[in-house]
Amino acid sequence: MMMKRVEGVSQHIEAEHRYAPPAKRACYEAGRGPSANEIVVLPYEVHKWSSYYPGYHPRNIKVNAPYDTSSRWMANSNLPPQFLLLKLEQPAILTAVQFSKTEHDHICRLRYAKIYGGLREDQMVELGTLQLSHDAQTERFSVLSREDEECLQRSVPCQFIKIVPLQGYDGKFHFVIWHLELYGVSSPSIVVPAQQRLEKYLDDEAMRLCMKFLRETRHSDVLQKLMDRTGTSLEDEWLTSFYRCLVEREDFHQAEALVIKAAEDGMFDSFVSQNSGKLKWTSIKTIASHGKTTRDDLCWPSGRTGHDMCVDSERGSVYLFGGWDGRVDLGDFWRLDTRTSRWECLSANAKDNGGPAPRSCHRMCIDTERQHIYVLGCFYCWETASERIEPLEKLGLRYTPNTDREFYRYDITTSEWTKLSSSQTADGDGGPPCLFDHQMCFDSSAQLIYVFGGRYGQVCKDKKTDGCYGGLYVYDVRADTWKQLRESSGCGQEFDGSGSSLELVSRVCHGMVLAPVPSGGNNLFVFGGQRGDLLDPSGLFHCYDPVADKVDELSTIPNPVLTNPEELVLSPLQYALYYGGHHCIYDPERREIRVSPTVIGGDMLNCGGIPTHQGKRMHNFLWSYSLDNLHWKWLLDVQDPGPACPDAWPRPTVMYSMVYDTCAKVHYVFGGKDFIHQNERLDDLWKLTIERPNRQEVLRRAIFDIRKLCCLHTAVSDLPGAIRYVQTEMASFIDKENESEVEELHELCNTVFQTAHDHRLGPASETSPINLQRQRSALFEQISSYFPQQKACPRSSLKNVLVIDKKVLDQLE
């Protein structure tokens, strides 16, 4: 959970009235304490720490000295695990954490941290993740969503608070915390009920662990007496019935019927919805509609960067226009038939048909209802005449004398272009200047086009003058009018009193989508981007409400793959995201925003961009942000098909273009530049799908595993019957297109034929009674994981929580 920043906090102003100011602290010290649910400053001591650099002791964080650069804790490293463990004077409910910083501009400012809390230092829970701004302002982060008495009593009581730095603004320097203040409620009338609630939860979980152990060891009579005596249930009644059928009675037929009933009742839906899925790439190698046999012919677009695409999902069409092939800007216009995977060249040069001149770094959007495509912007570079061409080519730039802000509309039904405007600046009609590297979204319900960011003005080869940044504009299609919603803004952040930032930082190379919100209407979601040589705003994820003219900062990306709180949660993989060039798409069915990285495809480990995960190479990934639960997920493919499958994914590619077909549920990726061979522009076309199990697939897997186990049990006493079972119940059930299931069936056949011999080997045999029972118990654990955790028995085992004492172990007979 991302902790919400409490706005309006400064080093130079007194804390808000609900927090204890110095005068009220004096009252507390005199014995006149706060009311029951009043929030006060929580005194603490620095109990433990991971490391510290000489001269920068952890206890320095208790002193707020913003002008003293030595008054700070600095870890001896910027690598995890680094932490500070704070001990409160008495148990309390933590409500907020406040970070103060030095007044001087400093390179060691902290960017991300996690907060943990609990009554014991070895039993803590995560309270949230926070993101600090890159400035000198004091920042306070709220731990709780509400601060009423009911919410306080249901919160986690804390005696210990653990601060775990995750990432600084400059990854080369050590983690630093200047001053830390904790706020919360310490009144016994609030804290004691919270402690009692926590103790009851721990008692119930400990009891359920004992119950699970008793059932596993077949002490059913003791288990029943314990359940009757305590009134504690081990799990949902359905799972108890399923356990008796599968594990105790070996009634596989009834177990299968119970699983089918559970799927029909929607018990697997939670597991399906929370499954992140796996990425699958497919290379499109078919020829285009003219029937040519090579890509060199007109039927396939040439390799390029700086192009843009839009998609009409209902009609199965992807449109491509323009780009830069490394020498000249392109003006060709293409349509991809997604049903046949064939390209059709609509125009070799759109300018000859009344359309835009060759260009790159423009943007396109589509009105699928009226069958209109809109094109805005282009890259340009101003240089003096004496140095305008050859030096620019060496820098990868090109000379573009035309700086008109040409705004075009293409009618798909009539194949006609219309120039809507061509003014050089926004003075004429209120629209944006000639932009490049901006973003554009179409609101079909309101018939509005939103344009945000991008650059305009002079771009010189020395990069000292990088032009200006575009603001936020809206074009009303019906009225044919432009309106500027937000002016171009810098990197500073200003806030109003409502907790909403007044400034949407202008940038380039960002991602932007339009998505509906529960309150009604569509909001703009802006992710990442770049400004100048640095990426100061890129770690931000914003939501803009056009009706209220309000900007909210959403959570940035925590890493859900690394679960150890002392591991690096923001890895170099996320750092690669922060260098711009992301693509954002919106999936309306799943209500999620997906973000692709700067570099996609290929063996990223060998490119120096991506680390390993669990010993495997991470070749491809996407981020997914759910608008329902406001959480990020990492969609990852760690499979390595080896050198025999060179077309398993794209080669490492940057500056590509991506669109999403909502009907076919397919991402289309075209073009870009080879990340390794920088001069090579690519004409590769890929389909990217996310394979997620649905309810029927989860049910099939459960039935398949039940039948496999049934077959092994049958083979112990009736080998011919087991062979017939494989031929009828198993062979007809598997998916012949699924190679893993076919391989499993072959392995099962081998196991069945060895069963009679193995069964005579005794307890070591795979089909001995004790091992068969373990397999039934393991299958029960696997199927119970498809249920919500609150319905299933504890995932852990009583044996797993025991600590083995070697001295005691050595004394055992």
C-alpha cells in the first residue's frame, strides 16, 4: 500500500492542529494528557540499525537541524538490507510518519522507503510504502486511511517501527535520513482493544495451525474435540468435505464432483482475478495484401523509429503513419488487417493525397465511431545554415525547416485528408504549438482530444537549449475549437489545501491513457517521462480530472516479485523504466493500465539492463496497474526457450510503437531501434498476449491432477484397470495442443508400468501407502490455494514455525 502524503507540511510552519504542537507537548509533560483518540508525537529511541557511516550515527535522526549537514543518519552502503529499528516508549497506534530534510540541495536524498510495525521486532507487518519528493520540504505520510476510533482500534498496535530505505534519487550514493518524527495515538482506551484484537487473531491462527497438524497426523478425534471446545473452524465447510473425500476416503470420483461444484459456485474467481498471467510473443511473418513475398516490396513497412500507430479493434485494423528510417522522415500510411496479419499501403506519401508531410515523433488517435484519424505534431530542429545538415546527422538529428503546427484529420470511409489548422503557435486558435514527443488521447463519449507534454522551440546540438515543454490542451471535435487547460509547468510541486497538486509537470517520452473512473467521466492517467537530461518527474504517476481540474498523485511502482522486506524493492529493472519511452495502454475489460518499459524484448541480461529473478533471465515484462484495487503487478516472462527458438521474443528494442486491440486482447508492437546495434531500424511486427487462466482452465487443471492421482492409486491393486483408466479418462481429457499436459501423460504411463515393481520396494516406493497419502495431502493443499485465503486452512505448517536446536537434536536417541 502506498502511503498518502499529508499536504501543507513545511519546516517553517507549525504542524496542523490535530498534531501536538510544542505548547501542547508541554501540557502533556505536565500531566495534562491528550484525549483518547488525539494524535500526539510518539517518543522513541533508535533501537537497532543495519550500518552507519562514521560520523553519521543513526541517533542523529532524532534532532531536527536542517542547516547542519552532519545531522543525519547515513548508511554505510546503498545496497539492501539497510534499516533503522525504532522502539516506542509505550505501545501505540502509528498514524503518520514525518520526514524533515536539509535546507541545502543534497545528492543523497531518499526517494522510496517501506515502513513496518509491530509489538515485537521479530513479528512485524508492512504498514506502507512512501515516496519522498526531491526537495527540502518536510513531508508527512499518513499510515491510516481514516483516524476515527473504530479505525484506530482495528489498526496494528506497535512497539517497534522499522524504516527500510529502498532507493535514493541518485543510486550511486548511500541512503540518508535527516530527521524523523512519529505521530500516533497512545491512549490505553484505544491501544488496549487493538492489542486484544491482535492477540485473539494470533491465538486463533496458532489454534488453526495445531488443528491442521492434528488432521495431517490423523488425530481426528482430538481435532473434533478441540474444534468443539474452542469454537474455532479450520477452514470452509466445502474444503473440509473435500479433504475427507480426497485424503481420508480416497473417493476421487466424489472429490472431482465437489471441485466442479466449487467452480460453478465461483469459488475460484478470486484466484483467477488475482493471477498476473504470463507473456507470450508471436512473430508475424505473413506477407501483406498485395501477395508479395519479401518485406522489401511495398507490402511491408520499412524499419523506422519515431512512428505512431492507432487501432480500430472492432474492425480489426491497425494504422501506421510516418517515422524516421535513420536518413529521412517518412510519410507513408499503412493499415494492418489483424485478422489476416497482412499490411496494406494506403499511401506511399500522404502529402501527395493532401495529408501531412513526412514526419516523426508525431502522435495519432482514432475516433472509431466516426471513422476519423487525427495526426498532430512533428520533430524539428533549428540550426544555422552553415551547420545545419552534416553535424545534425552525426548527432542523429535532422534539419526540418517547417515548424507549422499542422493538425490533420483522415476520413477512413472516404480516404480523404483534411488540414484542420496549421498555425505555428497557439496564439491563433488556442491550440498547442508544433510539438514532438507529446501524448494524445481521444475521448469518444465527449468527442474531445487531449494533448499533453512534448517539446517545441529551438533544439540545438549542444543540448544546452532544449526548447520549451508543452502544457495540457483539449480539442473539441464538435465545435472545432482548442482550449488550454494547463500551462507548461516546471519540476516544482505546489499544493492546494485539498491534497491535490496544482501542477502537472510537463515532460516528454511519457505514457498517457484515458480511462473511466467510478465517480463518472474519464480521467487522464500520466506515467513517467523525461525532462532535460534528468528524469525528475518520471517517478510520478498522476491522475487528472478534467471536470474538476484536479491532479492526484497515485502510487508509483513497488516491486511485487521481491517479498523479503530487506530486499531491494525498486531494482535496476524499474530504474530502466525511469528513462522515458514507456507505452501505456488501457484494458477496459480488466480495468487496468499496462506500462511497457523503455527496452522491450531480447535477452536483457546480456544487454546490461535486466537482472535475474530466482536464477532465471527476465526477458520481457509489463507493469499492470488495477484501477479497482489501486495496486501494481508485474507481468513477467522468465522462460528461456534457448537458442533453438530465436523468434520466441523480439530482439532488444527501443523507440518502438505499441497499441492494444481490446477485442482480440492483443498488443501489437512494430518497429523501433535495435538496442545493441543502435544504427539498425527494425521492421519487425509482433503480437503480445497475456495468458491468464480462466475458471474453466483452473477447473481442468484440478480435475487433471485428481485423475492422475486416481490412476496411481488404481495401479497399486489393479494394473490393467489403471492402463484402461489412462486410455479412457486421461487421454480423452487432456489438451492435445498443450505440450506440458501431453508430456505429463507420457510420464504417467511410465509410472503406471513401474508401479507393480515399485510397490514391492516398500516405504521408499512412490506408490507406498505413506507416499500416496502425502501426494493426496499435497494435492489438497494445491487445490485449496485456489480459494480465498480467509476460507482455506493456514498456508503454513506447524513444523515450519519450529526452530531446530542442534544441541537438543544431538541428544535424541
